[in-house]
Amino acid sequence: MAPSTGPSTTTSPTGRVSAAQTRRPRARRAFDNPSKSSKQTWKPTHTRQKEILTALGIFQRATAEQLWRMLRPGDRHDRCTRDTLNALKKQGKARVETRLKSGHQLWVLTERGHGEAKQLLPKNVRMSALRRPQYTADGEPVDGDGYDAHAAAVTSTAAVLTGAGLGTPLSWQTETGHKLPYGYTQYTDLTMCAPDAGIPIMLLEIDRLTEPVDDLVAKLRRYHEWFELPLPKADRSQARGARGAAAHAFRLWSRIYPATGREGYVPVAFVFTGRTQAQRANRIRRLEHAARRYFAGERYPGRAAGITAVDYHQALPVVVTELERITADPGWAAGPVWRRLGREEWQTLPEALGNPDGDRLHTVQREQARRRTAEREVAQREAQRPVRVGCGAKFTDTRWQRTRRSSWPGERDNLCGPCEQEDVDRAESERIAVREAEEATAREAAEAETKKHRSLFGRRR
């Protein structure tokens, strides 16, 4: 977003808030900057001077409005920021490089300010190059050039996002290089590290709708190729066998960037600005259609019934937004102004980067599938369980297992436990009855034989 052509107004944010909070709108007023007759004193404190030195050390060039939105969004206007810049100018640490067509002054560091900013910046934050003043042959200063609309949009994007609570000025780096094996280096407009806002790392590309959509798709392709690069000394067999999140341990990017805390590679955000809203919406649709292979994810292996979750571990999360949409929303960049490619709804940035249809859903659906399989197996087993024809009772597990263990079919294999016992008792009763009948018959025969002998003996006497 290029600097505005009018004076600073109350459409700016009222204070730095968390990325998860909604910014409360303020009442509109005609002008926000105080007049010269204002009795309030605006002091360019030492803390504010250090803030501006570090910001210009990172972004190299910026207007007072951009620095105000980035560093002090709680201020009602950029008056104190301009006063601080003028104080740094008097100290020989900052200078005006040129005046833009919008009327805004473009500020850069002097050699002295550049050296002081280098001391203030942490070692892991890259320092921008020093912009040295240029002079004509007659010794007259020459206005700086090369600050185009794209550079202004990059700085404005960082200012707007920082003012919405997405990180601090130290969260940003510009023109981060990603070198590919075939010699090409993919440079990122902005790299953001804002773990306090739930965004450990994100790469941002600023697009003013001046490039073909195919160029944007090519950027995503190169990013995907770079994230696939293996560690130089990684075990190739282990790397090939790794799946899901375990595969990232064998990738080069995991040694350079912090873990994202989510499935997939480091997210990439496209910030569109310029032209009309319809043109921006059409560009987003075309990018979404052409780049689906890089962000869509895959089905989980196995294709179990009822599993609709998506495996995003080797996918490139891509979100889009518009500077015009951000500045029109009450919550600014912390509001629902982001859309994840592959989804229809506009969400907050943490929501857009989340994967509710990824690992979490897969865990739930896998447990549901396991439960359904167990229930189906139980139903199938119950359908095969033998039933006693006589009483209609089903076999118990013990009874069924005993009949199935038997290598030879028995005459009672089709009986349930109670019926089997009843049949055993009946057979035992019948056996006892037969035995008793046989004994009675034998006893009667013996008694008859005894009587016969007695009668014969009596006749002989």
C-alpha cells in the first residue's frame, strides 16, 4: 500500500493489540495532527529514537507515517514520530533522501545512524545496506531514487501488520534468499517471526497485480522445491522411509526456520494491493486454481471408510489478503481478513493457518473407524454364533470355543451349555435306568433259579 496522499487521520489504529483481539473503532475527525498552537509537548525520547534507528536499520527507507503505524500505533497521529526523525536529523543520524509524489518525506539513515543501528539490532537480524547520499558535479545533493511503489507496499505491509499486534519491528527481515540446487535464488519480500502472536514463522510476498499469475505460481513451486531439499548429511534410507511430521527432521528448512507448530511447511502469504477489488478477487481465484498441487495436501494412506482428513505434512500452507481489506476492517490485520487457499471463508490469521481437517480430525476419524470396525466384527461374530434349535438359546463363548476346538464333530456340538447338561443328565438317567432294569432282571432270574432248585430238592425227599 503506497503512502496516503492526505494528512494523517484517525483511521489509523488506536493501540497495539494482540492478534487474537478485535480493535475497537474510533470516532472520525477531520484531522488528527495537532495544530502548532497545541499546548501539548511532544518529546522525541531516547527510546523512540532507538526504535526508529532499528526500524530504518531493517527496512532501510520509510516515511514518518509508516514508522508511526509500525512503532507507535497507540499514538493518535504521527507528530511525535516526525519530531523524533527531525531530532535524529539534527544529530546527524538520519536524513531525508527524497520527497515522494504523495508529499511524504522518505527517511534513511546516515553513516553515523547506520553504525548505531547496527549496534542496537540483535545479531540474528540482518542489517540493510547503507544509502549514501549522491551529489552532482557541482556538489549539489541529488534526490535518491529507486524507491518504487513495490518497496513502499512492502514497508506499509510490515507497518500495518506490526500495528495490529503481529510481531514487532524486530520480527521482520527483508529479501531473505532461498537458494535452489540449479542456481536460482528465490527471494522473499518479508519474513515474519512473531511467536507471541502464534506465528513462529511466515513468508510474505507483496503483489501489486503487476506480474502474471504464472509468476506467482512459479514462486510457490520454487518454495515447495526448497522445502523439499534434504539435509546435506541426512541418511537417505531413513529420509525416504520417514512419513508425516517425522520427514521434516531430514529437511534443510528445519535447521534454518523454527518449527511452525502446525502441519506442513512454513506458510506463505500473498498480500495483494492496487487496482480494483474485482481484479484482486479474480487474481486470487486464478492463483488458487493454478497452484492447487502445492497447497492442497493428500488423502491419508489406507483410505479407510469415513476418513476425510487431509495430510498437510508435505503441503505448503498459502494464505492471501489485501491491504485494502485490512485497512477497512475494524480489527485490521488481527481481524478476519485472511483466506487460506482451498477454503471459502475469511478468517483470522491463526484460524487460516490452522488445520482443523488435518491431524486432529484424522485422529478422531481413525478412532471412529476403529470403533466401527470392532462393532462390525462383533456383529458378524454374533451372526455366526450357533443357536440351539430346540430352545433357541445362543452358545456361550466358552461353549462355542470348546466345540470349535474339537477336531471331531460330536453329537452334542449343536447343543448350548444348558441343553448339553440336560442331555447329559437325561442320558445318565437313561443309563442308570437301563442298568437298574438289567440288575432287576438278573435278580429276578436268580431268584427264579433259586426257587426252581428248592422245589426239585423237596420232591426228591
